[in-house]
Amino acid sequence: MSGADQKASGKGPLLVVDGHSLAFRAYYALPVDSFTTSNGQPTNAVWGFAIMLSEVITAEQPTRMCVAFDMAGGTFRNKMMPGYKGTRQAAPEELLSQLPLIQNFLETLSVRYIEKQGYEGDDIIGTLATMGEDAGYRTLVLSGDRDAFQLADDHVTVLFPGYHFRQLKRMTPEAIQEKYHVSPEVYPDLAALRGEQSDNIPGVPGVGDTFAARWLNEYGDLEAVLDNAEKIKGKKGEALRKCIGQIRLNRKVNALVRDLDLGVTVDDLGFGRIHTDKVNALFDRLEFGSHTRNKILKGFNCVEDFEGTGLPDNSKKTDESETGLAFQTPKADPVEDVEAFEAWCREHLPSPKESSELAETMPDAEPVIQAAGDGLKAAQAQDTACPDLSKQSWYLHAEGSSKPGAAKLERLTVLAPDGHAIVLEDQQVSGDLNQALATMLAERISSCTVYGYKEHTHLLSAAGLTLPMPLFDAKLAGYLVEPDFHAVDLEKAFAHFLHVLMNDDEQPEVEQGALDFDGDEDAERDKPTDEQIALNRVEYVRLLAEHLKPLIEERRQFNLLRIIEMPTSTVLTGMEDQGAKVDLDRLKGMGDQFGAEAQEAQAIAWDRAGEEVNLQSPKQLQKVLFEDLGLKPIKRTKNGSYSTNAASLQRLYLTSVGNERANDFLGALLRHRETNKLKQIVNSLMETVNPRDGRIHTTFEQTVAATGRLSSVDPNLQNIPNKNAAGREIRSAFVPGERFESLLSCDYSQVELRIMADLSGDEALIDAFKSGADFHKYVASLVYGISMDEVTPDQRSHVKAMSYGLAYGLSTYGLAQQLNVSPAEADVLRSQYFSTFGKVHDYLESLVSDASVKGYTETIFGRRRYFPGLRSKRRTTREAAERAALNAPIQGSAADIMKIAMIKAQHSLAQAGCKSRIILQIHDELVLEVAHGEQEQVTDLVTDAMEHAVKLAVPLDVSTGIGADWQQAAH
DNA sequence: GCTATGACGTA
DNA sequence: CGTACGTCATAGCG
């Protein structure tokens, strides 16, 4: 059937929905913790079901619709197969309780739903598909159950949720053929052979889709395969013959009934009146926000009937997305030469004057940072307004690889506020237009918006262009708005924040008519050109930035963006460009040595085990340790297997002294673990050295860690060993480059504790820091009520562990474990500690309780993190969220302070004309490569920048060390 | 090729 | 039964 035929028929499709399977898929796809009402009613399945339905209705415009449900009490299938859908029967109460809500939802919208005693929803759907066909409708079956595939034909398409729940796969006969290599009629044969895990139906062991399809295509259909079972060779043939009975049963069970008497005709299934008041009453009960309501109701063409109730809704959207995103690929103007480019800029972009006027309205760093010293409220009160991006900003988007030290620009796209765009290929950017672009950037960058300032700096630098700080970075803005969402790329961020579904070409599904009914047409649609992709992307940047701007303003985070995050990007770009010089010979020597030690240990382990076990395979180790050697397991992993982690091995080692073979094996295994890990670290470092300059250019991720910290990848230079002497050696391979003299390491002492002292206002803790004495000893003397001289090393270390554990939400159980004391003793320490530092206790409690009320925590600079888990009714989930909520403002404020310190330090170095550079940041430590003769000056400048990053109630203490390599710079 | 898991390195 | 990360290797899927 062609698209033309459908239009000729003059009516929209019939949509039939498998209510149960959709609810199941929604339930398991969406985190129940984020979808629970304040009285504990889970709503994730209702939400997913409703959103899905609304999206499908919007896209497909059906004129008839019906939802089928299973009925309690089982079906003829259960009589044939006692275990049938056993896994589903055991559905959690959290899901079952939502089914009546879904039916209630349908009632309020006058959508027909049908259940029939003794039959499944599937049979109702099969029947409806047949009825639809007879009545001349094309039919869409929305179902998460693969059994529905057998219904697909020229008039019936199955919409099947894929790995990502909301991404529907259009299962036409062609699509089924392509995926399973059988036709829809034969699909149930294939399913009978393979079995269905989710329905508790066993298939032939070891046989999946591939083999089932091979057999079916060889012999024709299931009966033919079973008739020829003798001919099938190998283990799989044997397995097949063993379960012929089961397979025949499977096939009977998965056949859908298609001729039930439902007591309705297709023409009865039109859309009825929407009971607006009932819908709203239901949505109130479900605590759906205004955005969710609008989105759902939009599908039912009644968005204008609905007035928001003012419930909080974090996914609040801008106007254009609420009324439906009208996405259009911008049109590119041709620019052949420099004159045309310059003329285009003059005509379409904000002028240099307008750009610099915009720069004048930006906040100054110093007063903002000072104000934060008086508390977050004071800082937020003077948060600057963000300019109206849609009128005052232009957009720049570069394509290519932004890898530090190896960046490559491919294409540059510019979008003007008036909608005009240009696309420039690398040859132009690096060639003819280079000079004109440099001027354009210098003059107009302060009105520019990008997605990923840091990446863009690398990309443009690859084309010989410098990129000064733009007006707005949508990537950083998105990170501030929702730090727990990790955008993999621009498309994902766009789709996430604007709630847009993307198709396979990473283009948004347009609201109406975008989904052609015919699968063929989709397949034939032309792939977008590189230029179209580039134009789409710059448009995504525009829409995303305009969407995020009001959210940033509403939270008063524009200063955080402009004064901390964007300048941090500048510093990080410099660090990534500079890279860290390593001594390859030294690394090679260490690698060989670690390798040799690992091999020795392995030889001993293999000898004692009596076989060549792979010591890096927990699975194989479990067998040797707990089966062959018969050792008693210490603890289980989260999946129920026995743990072979170092702590368990250590305990096994200590308790196996009588058993020489096991003891030797464990000792060798532990040594192998340690040395082999070090070997791997050394090897991965060597692999990432850039051959052009002998330096390692890590990438600092600025939008990954939800607390506001940086992370380091490719390679991770924030986890180079430091605890054990052997591992620490690796640090000696990090050395100053040729034009430099030494490495300087500066780190904050006890920043997080100092932040706690400041934020809690606890006088005793503040005095402890002001005293300048050995902090942990001082605290111990207070906690134990003795003089400093009387504090034993044990007491000091116990108090130290307690202090550090505070910011993590450490339990007394955990403390006891760590200190190797009884829980009772740990509890005594805890009470003594908190009676000494009462305000710290109150502060930590207030963090969690405030977060429970507000739903989020804030750092001293207003960086937020949301904690939906605090409202979970599952204790473990909730307590985990409580610990994270306790930690986030402390870890996050430390991150804010370090970012400011980095910006200040780099600024001071530049002001003083120093050649020394920051090369690494390890959360509370900065490593600098120091130029000749600058040691003293740089130490002073950086120390000062760090110590005076912000003004707290306690001093910030920085300790420094300098040396010929990173290890020697330790202090 | 992909994803999940267990292990382990850092602050 | 402490937070926050990234990477390696294996193992199972295809």
C-alpha cells in the first residue's frame, strides 16, 4: 500500500494499543524514584504510557483508537503452559498499582479500552487488527510484545519500543524481515524456537534468532523444521530434538486469536469528549507538572482547554517548545570570497560596537566573588541578567575533532540573529577567509553563543584562530541547569532539554506528518548532507541556548556561568594545550619492571592453582578460590557471585595460614593484582604520549561530575597512584619540559573541612583552624577532653577518619569498619565528636532536610544539584540520596573555590609575565610547570591565588613543594 | 562491534 | 553499610 492510497482512503489510521505491555515497558524504562508522588504512589508507568500515547497520536493522527488490557484470572494459555508469563504475574506492586490509574486516565479522555475474560490483550489486538483491515483502515499496533509482530502486513504496522523506550521502531513486514530474516507469518515460528525470556517461555537452549531463522529459511516453516530435526547436526540440533514438545506448545501459545467477539465495531472507536476537570483531578493526584500535562493533552488536541495549576515542574519549557517545536534547517547564504564574507557579517551579525556594548553589561568577577563571602543570598541578589540571545546573539558551531594536541577543524557554521547562516569548509577557514575570520571573532565574539567553548577553542586553534570568551556557552549552561544529566553530544543535549525525539539521522521528529506511514519512504529519504547537518546543529545550539537562558536566570546562575565556568574553560584549554611532559624512558623501565614482577607472581599462582587461570578474570578466580581450593567466601557482589576484591583476598590470605597451597596462591594473586595494575597504568600512559611533543594532553571534562568537580580523561591524570611507594614512583615520570626548570605542586589542606567550618559557623571548629596547630591533633584534644600532648596516635587517626567521613555521610558502621573497632566504640566517638562540634552536626542535618524540602542542594556560588531520590520510599535509595545530598554542597563548594583559584592563578601569572603554566588539577591540587628563575615568584603567586580565592570564616591553607619531577614536588 | 560487570586507581 | 570520578579486562551478546 502506498502513501497515496492512504490519502485516497480519506481517513486516519486505527491505533490499537497493548496496555499491559506498554505499561510494563514504561515501568522498567523509567526510574521509579523520579516518578513518585509525595504520598509514595509510583507514577512512572502512567507517565510513560501517557507520554507515549500522546506522542504517537501527535505523529500519526489516528481517527480511531482502542487500548487492550489483559484480565486477571489467566487465559487458555495458562492452562496449556502452567508457567506462562510467570515472570509477569510476579509484577511488582509498584507497577500493578498503576494499571487502574492508566485505565482511569483513558476514561477521562473517553478512550475505549477493552478487556476480555480468558483472553489476553494480544488477542484483542489481533482481533481489532482484523476488524480494522475489514473496515478498510490501516492499523497501527502499539505494543511492547513481540508476539504482535505476526500481525504486520501491508495494512498493519507494529510500533515497538526499542532500547530507548520512547524511540519507537516501525515494524513493517520489511523491517521484520530485515531484523529477523523471516516474514511476519513465520515470526511466531521463530519465537517458538527461540523462546521468550520475558514471558517465561523456554526456547531451544543455545538457539537465538540467528539459528532459528537459518533453520526456518532452510525448511520453510516450524513444522518442516521439526520434521527435519534429525538432519540438523551439532549441539544445537541435539538440543532441538530434545524439546520438540516444548516448541510445539510454544507455537500454540504464541498464536494470537483474531476473531473474538468484542461487541464493538471499529467505527465505535472514535475520540469522545475530554473530561477536562477529571483529567486535571487525576493529574493533580499524580502530581504531574504543567509541562507534562500540556504535553500529554496536546496529543489529544485540547491543550488550550488546560490551565496550569502552578505545581512545580522542573522541566519547564520555553514558549515555542510548549506550542510544538517548529524546527527548520536554516538556509545557508553563499560566500565565495573575503568581500562576500565581510559584507555578510556587516549585514547580518551584531556590529562590533553592539558586541562591545554587550560586553560592558557583563558582571565583574571581583565583586561577585567578594559578595559570596557574605553568603549565597548576597551573591545571588546581584546576579546579572543574561542578554536576550534571540535578538542580540549570533551562533558559532564548529565541526571536527577537538582532541587537545591533535585537534582538526572540518567545518564552521555561523548563524545570525535574523536566521541567515553561512557554512565554511576548513579550506576556507584555514585559507582565504582566515584573516577576515580572525578579525570577525576579535570584534564580535562578545555577542557570540557556542555549545562547548573549550572544544571550540581547540577546533579554531587548529585553524590558526584564537577564540576569546564568548557571551554564552550552552553546554556549560546545560550543565548548571541539570548537572546529573550527562550530554554525550549536542544532539543529545538538544533532545533532552527540549524534549524532542530524534530520528535515525539525529534530526528532530517534526510534529505533524513527519512520520510517513510507509516504511519504504523512510528508508528512501535522502541522508542529509554535511552542510545540512552543520546547519541543523547550529540551529540546535540556538534553540538550546534560548531554552536554557531563562532557566539560568531564574536560578540566578548567570554569574556562576560567566565568572566561574566560562573562565575555567579558558584555563583548562591552556592546560590541555600545554600537556604534561613525561620521561618515556623512565616509564618504559617501570613498565618492564612491573611486568616482570606481575609475571613472577602469576607463575607462582598458576603453580599453586594447578592450572593457568586468568588472574584478571573474577569469574575464573571464583572457581579456583571457592570451588577448587574450597575457601569460604567473605562477601557477595551485587549480582550474588562471590567477591574477589582485594579486601576479601586479604582476609582470605590471613585466615588461610594453615593451608599452604591456598595461602601461597592468595599471596601471589594479591601481588599480581597490584603490580599488574601498575603495569597497565604505565602502559596506558605511554600509549597516550603525543609523539609530536612527548607530552600527555589529557582532556579535562567540565560538565561530567555532578558536584561541580572536573574530571580527566584520555588519559585520566587525576588517578595516578599516590598511596603506595611503588605506585607513587609513576609520578616521577612526570617531568618539566625542555624550557622549564621544575614542577610545583600546591594543594589545599582540609578544604572540605574548612568549608564545613565556614558554612556551619561552628566556633570550636573555626577556632581549630584559626589556631594553626596540627588540626587533627587539636580536634582530638577537644573531642577527648585532653591536652594536645596527651593525644595518642590512635586517637588522632580515629578523629581524623571521623572528620573526613563527615562530608561523606559516613555511618557508624562504616566508621567502625574503617577503624577496626566495634560499632559501639565508633558510636561513642561519633557522639563525643558531635557534642564538641554541635553546629557541624546541626548543619549536616539541615543540609539533608533542606534538600528534602527544596529538592536540591546549593554550593556557596549557587551551583545546584537535584536529588529526586530523597523522596523515594525505598530506604536504601533514599539513604544513598541523603549521603550524596550531604556531600554535594561541600564537595561542590570546594570545586567552586578551586576553579576560582585556577582563574586567579592564571591571571596573576599572565600579569606578572611569567612563562610558568598550570598543567594539572587534581581536585585540591594544582601542578605547575615552572620556567627558569620563576620558582619563588610562581610559588608565591599561586599560593596567594589559592589562599585568597574566596574569603571564608577560616583561612584557606595551601602547602607547596617543588622538585625535578612530580614525585619530588610532593610535600 | 557493543554493553555490563568487577576490580581498582585518585581526591 | 561514605562521596565523586575513569579505565582496564573479561564475558556474553551479535
